Amino acid sequence: MGDAVTPTLSLDAVTKSFGQVEVLHGVDLTLNAGEVHALIGENGAGKSTIMKILGGFLAPTSGRVLLDGQPAPYSTGPQAEAAGVIVIHQEFNLAPDLSVAANIFLGREISRGLRLDHAAMRAAAGDLLAQLDTTIRPDALIRDLSVPDRQMVEIAKALSRRARVLIMDEPSAALTHREVDALYAQVDRLRAEGVALMFCSHRLDEVERLADRITVLRDGAVVGRATRGGMTQDGMATAMVGRQLADIFPPKPSAAGDEMLRVEGVTVPGRVENASLTLRRGEVLGIAGLVGSGRTELAEAIAGLRSHNGRVTLMGQPLTIRAPADALAAGIAYLTEDRKEAGLLLTKSLTENLTLSALDRFGFRIDRTREAIAMADATRDFDIRAASPAMPAGALSGGNQQKLLLAKTMLTEPRIIIIDEPTRGIDIGTKQQIYRFVRRLADEGTGVIVISSELPELIGLANRVLVMRQGRIAGAVAGDRVTEENIVRLAMGLGAEREPA
């Protein structure tokens, strides 16, 4: 699997400039048949630009893209797909009003004579989904699927294309442990079949598990290369950020204060049943559970995004929440897991996104000067790295989008903040920043609820962790009992911790 053989796909001294700004600086990269090549780096390092160049979506400013050692015969994404170069983008590229099967075969429909063969497409889609060990129905509409299920459809769609080269951008970021295992099995199968794979991930444990070779990118340049076993996770992190990353999690808040929030018997029909919890001032409360366990639905009920039954008490007073405005008015803010579809307006400026939820603070006729000051403060306080506050939010890296969303949420000055998947698709350096923001909020007396599929994140951040299973609170762990084993046992229905909720 060395470079002596002709690479299936490669970059030769590639640069890329946007206007006067060069974002890639002479990058050399090779993807070989039967090999997984991991490309890692912080958000904004240039990984997405490289993937778009390899996939035909961007042209290099200088240098060459080579397929089988010859100039690549494509200059668009569809042409690259026709040549066998397939990209699974981090941003979903699905038609929400079409079925799963229709999305998988969109543009490559199976027909019988002059008519589409819907039965054949449903059957083929079912086979692909079965390979991924998922229960998604081929006739389900995309708009009715969760974020993890949409990711599985994207993976199934890529698998259906019989790629020579498969480029994956954070494919496991939204997946549960079981779904991740199914993805890894497919990666191993494709590698054995001679497919050249590029895997971009911020999960360094999976890079260590999957990669035959690793290339580290920083500020648009290659700063490190290694073969399997030649770079530890600590070494990867240090190379990515250019500094040591000791103690990625800050110390947990010590003693929590008075009770702020009490949720009793909350039921969301078909999603959550009789869920109860409490949250204290300055506490970080984690919520764990498999995708589909009701974690997000419970949070959305508290935030007024879902109709529910049950009682909510805030600072000892009964609270009626029928809409998000009710929750915001009471000082409860929710930071969604889906920043691209539900959290930010990607075509609008950073400033417009920041102030959207707190426009009443800027006057009937928006005071643009005060708005600009708020944006400058957010840029400083949350370390949002952007060329201009006028740029569209969609042009930011994933980590900076998440920091913008956090700044937007905090502009409403909430007393309680619920953060759903705070670091999905974010590099390790930005994760460390987000974790310190969470600790700072707790230190300032804010009550924080963190929902996460990453157990190390919950273990590192939370004073207590509630575990949900099949729409119910299965149990809770606190203090020294906050371990991966205890959380997994509760999530799988194998244990029953009795810490109070």
C-alpha cells in the first residue's frame, strides 16, 4: 500500500486562493487503492477545500489533480462521480420531501421501460440500509428522519454508487456507537475490495482505528504525515493545533447552588414518557442515551418546541411553556443539535444571525451601531474567527458556526441553557474552547444541561448524568459513578442506578 504504486487519486503541489487570500499552500496528497487515508486538522485548516477539489467542486488555483497518474478528466461534481470519485459531505444533500429510496437513487433512478421501478428502488435501498444495520424504512420521508438517520441515508447513497474513491467528511459525527460500528464495517469492506478511501474526522480514536496513513493539515499546509501506529492521539492533537493540549476538560464545577428548574412527569406523545429532572444553579447536568431515546425531544419540550404534558417549575414558580418565546421570556435557551438547518441562517451575515433572537435589545429601528458592538464583543468573547461580520454564516468553518450559535444563544441572557451535541463535527482545539465556555457559564451561576452522544464529553463536563432509554429516564449517576460503563449499562437497560434525578 505504499506510494511506489500509482495512486488512484492525488494532489500535486495544489494551491487554492479565494481573491487575494491563499488558503492551500502547495499540498501533496495521495489516495491509494485498498487504503484508508485520514486527513485531520482544525476547523478552517483547509480540509473541506481539499475534499471539494478532489471531488470536482472546486478547481485548484495551481497544481494538479491526478486520477490514475493522469490529469483528472473531470471539472464538476457530477463528472467526478461518473469517474468513480464520490464525496459524502458533512452538510446533508438530501431532498426532504422525497423518500429515502428516492434520495438514494436520485438522478440514477431504476426504470422498467418508460416507468420508474419504485419497487426495485425500495428493495435495493432496503438492502443498502440493512448493510448499515439500521431500521430506516426505504419509504420514509427525509423530513421525518432524525439527524443521525439522515447521515445513514447519505452513507447508503454513497455506497450505492460503487465508488473507486470514497471521500468521507465527518461521516460518524452524528452517529450512535452501534451505527459507528456498522460504518466501520463498511469502511473495512470497501478497503478490502480495493476502494481508495479518504476519511476526515475530529474523532482521533477512530482515526487511530481506521487509518493506514495520516496527513495533518494546519493553516492550509501539510504539517505532519504518519503511517498506521506512527502517531499517537496526543501527537495528532499537538500537530493539528501547534501546541500541547493538556487537560482538555476544565475542572468540574464544585458545589451546585439552589434548585433552578424542576421538570416533573413530562410526556411527549410517542417520544418521551413521564420524564422528571432537576437542575441547580451553577450545575452542569448531562443527558445521555442512544439516538432515539428521547433526549432531544425532552429538551425541545422544555424549550417550547414540542407539545407536552407535565409540570415545569422555574425558581419555585410554576411555568407554562407552549412556545419557544415562553421559554426565552423565562430565561431558558436551547442550542439545537442541527446548527445548519435549525440554528443559523446560513445565507445571512454573522451579525444578523447573532442578534436575531434578541432584536428587542436593539430598538424598534435596529441600532446598527449597537448591533456592531455586540458582534465585536461576541467575536472577542467567543473567539469567532471570521474575515468579516458581513460574511454569510455558511462560509464559516463548523467550529466557528458553533461558536456563533453559542454567542447568539447567550445574547438572550438565559438563566438556563440546554446545549444539544455541543461539539459535533468540531476539531479538538475548538472543543477545548467550548468546554471552557460551558465551565464559565456554570461559574457565572447559569444552569447548564448538556446532551451528547460522546460519553467522554459527558464524563468530563457533567456533575450528574441522566440516562434515557426508550423515552424514559432509565437512571442517573453522579460523582465517581459517572463512568462510561455505568452510563452504557443504563442506556442498554442492564443497570439501575438510583441517584435522584
